[in-house]
Amino acid sequence: MIQDDKTQVPRALSGIPQVVDRDKPRILLVDDQPARLLTYESILEGVGVQCVRALSGQEALTRLLQERFAVILLDVSMPGMDGFETAQFIRQHPRYEQTPIIFVTGVHVTALDTLKGYGVGAIDYISVPIVPEILRSKVALLAELYGRRTQLEALNQELAAARDRLEAEHNKAMAAAEARREREWLAAVLDSISDEVYFTDIHGRYTYANPAALEQFGHDAVQGTQVGDLATKLEVLRPDGSPRPIEEAPPLRALKGESIRNEEQIVRIPATGELRHRQVSSAPVRDTRGKIIGAVSVARDITENRIHEQQLREADRRKNEFLAMLSHELRNPLAPIRNVVGFLNLPDLPTERLNWARGMLHRQVTHMSRLLDDLLDVTRVTRGQLTIDKQPISIKDVVEAALDPPQLLIEKKAQRLIVDLPSDIPMLNADLVRLAQVVANLLTNSAKYTDRGGLIQLSVRAEGSTLHLSVRDNGIGIAPEQIPQLFTMFSQLDSARDRSEGGLGIGLALAKSIVELHGGTIEAKSAGVGTGSEFQIRLPLLDSAAASDAFTSQARSTP
């Protein structure tokens, strides 16, 4: 093997200086005779190569470790390490396994020697005395091939470097494109969501707010604003309604390393002035070293959720009150019925007592039947199974059918009922029984909630293609804030509970469903408590042609 030992062999001929030109192809001349080395140099002068001398095989190996050579001119017969052994070591080095080696010999070369030389890597033999022209031509050719190979290697290196640069640029461009796509995707998500998203830098300044946030607070109020400054301008409250200190703002706490999830707060929106419930989550943003560089916050408006929760609680409360009232109303008739049953078991009852008992049973059973019918109607409404049988009818028939149920109560309380019903009202396409049920419910309510001797007015008029029916009284009236809940199921006014007289709070809700099934509307009006109330129903009328066809059809079907 080639040994890297620069101390055992001189690097140049003793006393003969050697000028080195690094730009020319180098030729390694190896011979133990200095005079022959000078001869080789003299012959190769003008060929455009740089000759490097070595007086032994070991020095040649040392030179080869230090430099690259285009051609090696190697003497076969050297003392110590001869040319064959030197060539064999040279070929073991990866750098020189393809370097041309020309053997020089001053003795007769047999075929066996030639074969041995080629076996250790020689490409040619030159015999002494050397013909200068032959040596120059061979070395010049090999030096040119070396130069071209060197240029090709340099070109390959440049191409490899260029390829690496292109690949790096491509990877950089791909990474930039991927980052751009991720930013675009993130921007699309942030632009489309209804939640408010904020970015805050390490100094507590808002650096980004998505459209949902800007819509709430405005661009100038958020972008570039300090968290503390914005919190000062806004009225921010804790869930219990107490003011929230600025230092408790979630972004500022996140900048200190705290993570906040779904913390509730109440904020007054500058654009509308209304108080809105919000859930805010904030988290610190860290760099690759784990250092906090900012915070991200997400706020969600939960006002509607809170309203729905309140509505659910209110509905649950009304349901519980309804069940309690229903239990009471169903239990009330049972005691008289039980007493009457016991009374009927007595022997020899006079006729008037029997008639009284039958009347009592009839009234209580009728009351229970009415309650059960209302419950069945509620079930049909909630399931969407309430049906109506529409036929051409007169509003006169509806009013006459509706006057009977509340009549006893009106007479009992000595109230005055005025009915204004013109005779020329067009016909309706409606369910007579159901509409009579609605009007009777309104009249009964007026009678319940109007004092003794009060006034109840029922008026009907036609305006264009719409029928207007109104029931007005001078009773206890309705507080304005309670009007929206009148038509909800199980609803009863607090101020009217002592006058409900067994009602379950489902009549108006049922009336609204029936009117809407007819394509109409119903609404309540009152100037306040103690001012009376008015309920207005609007229903579509049949046009003249449809009413005429309906009348003809009824006439033909009458036997």
C-alpha cells in the first residue's frame, strides 16, 4: 500500500531545484538515476507539462499522496521497490487506479515481462535509448486526455453543484408554495368562520383580526390597538355582572404563559350598544425555542345559547306548573263525583235529590271531558297532527256556535256582551267547529278576566279579501312585556292566575295553531294592566266566484 511518509525519501533531487507550475498537467518521473530524470525533463520540455521527479518507488508513492498526476513514467529496474511493485501499490489507490503508467526499461523485455507489466496496470513500454519524438507524442496525448478528463470532471462538478442549487431552489420554492397554500387555506378558514379570531404580539398589541372580529368592533378599533386600550373602551363584565379588570383579559394572561379555554364574559358591542355573552379562549404562541412571541385568541358569541337556555328553563318551569295544575284540575272533580256516588247509594232518595246528583255528575264529567279534549288537541299540535275540515261556511254560524260555551259564565258575572256582526260578510273556507272553538276560547277568557258587570265586545268586519274578528273587554289588561308569551304552550299571566278558573294555559296556544292552519293570524293588544285587552283574528275570505260555486254545490247536495 502507498505510505504517507514524507520523511523517509527526499522530495526532489539533491541540489537540483525544481520549478512547479500548478496550471500544467503534472508528469511523475520515477527513476533511481538522476541523470536519466534530467534527460526525461529535457525531452518533455515544450510539451506543456510540469515534470515532478522521484528517485525511488517510495518517494513516488509519497508524491502521489500529495498531488494528482496525468502520467507516470516509471523505471522498471530500481533497487528496493522496483517498478512492478510500485505500479501495483499505485493501482491500489482509488485516485490512481486509472492513471496511465508507462514503463521505461534499459534491458531487453521478454514477453513474460510485458505481460507482467500490463498485469500491474501499465499501458505501454519505452525502451532505452528513448526516441524523444515517441516519448513526447505519447506524453502529449495522455496529458491532453488528462486535461479533457479534468475539464469533464470540473464540468460534472459544476453540473452537480448547479443541480444541487436547482434542487435547493426547487425545494425552497415548493416549501414557499406550500407555506403560501397553508396561509391561503388558513385565511379562507378564518374569513369564513363566525368565531372572532385575534392575534396579539408580545407587546400586547393586536396584529390581526378576522372579518368576524372586525364586523363586531371595527377595523380602527382593533388593528394595531393595545389589548388594554381596547378593554378600557369596552364595557367588559364577568358572568356575574361585575366589572372585569383589564389584567384579567385572556390575551394578556396568555402572554404570561396561561392557556384559557371557554372563559365566559359579557361585552357591550360598540356598534349596537347591546350586551352580548361571549366565550373566549386564548393560548400563548411560542417560537422554535419555546419562547413566547405572542398570543392567539378565539371568541364565540353565545348570547343565543344563553337565550335558548333561559327559554328552556322557562318552558320547563311552565311544564312543571302545568303538570301540577293538571293534577289539581283532574283531582278536583273526583271528590264531588265520589260524594255523589256515595249519595246515590242511599235508599229512598227523593226525585229532586236524584236530579241534583245527576246534574252534579254531568257538570264534573263535562269538565273532565273538556280538559282531556284540550290535552288531546295539545298532543296533536305538538306532533303536527292537528287537522281541519275546510268547507265554505258563514261567519254567522261560527259566532252562534261560539256564544254558547261562555254564556253561563257571562250571565253569572252579570257582564254585558255586545256582538257586531254585519249580514253581508262573505263566506269563509274554514272548519266551523275549530273556528268556533277559537272564538269561544277568546270570549271565555274575556269573561274570566273581566270584573263583574264588565263589558265584552265581539265585532266582525270585512276589508277586501280579509275577515277581521275582534274580541275586546275592559278587564284586567295585560302588561306589554307579557304579551309575547301569551300564545306559548302552558303560559298563564302571573296577575291572572287567581282568575283562571281551572284553565291549563293551553287555550291561546291552541287557538294560534288553528288560526294559522286556516292561513290567518291572531294577535293580542293591551295598553297595560287595568286597561282591558283586545284579541284580533284575520282570516282569508272566499272570493265571489268561489263562494257562488260553493253555494251551488251545497244546494245540489241537499236532498
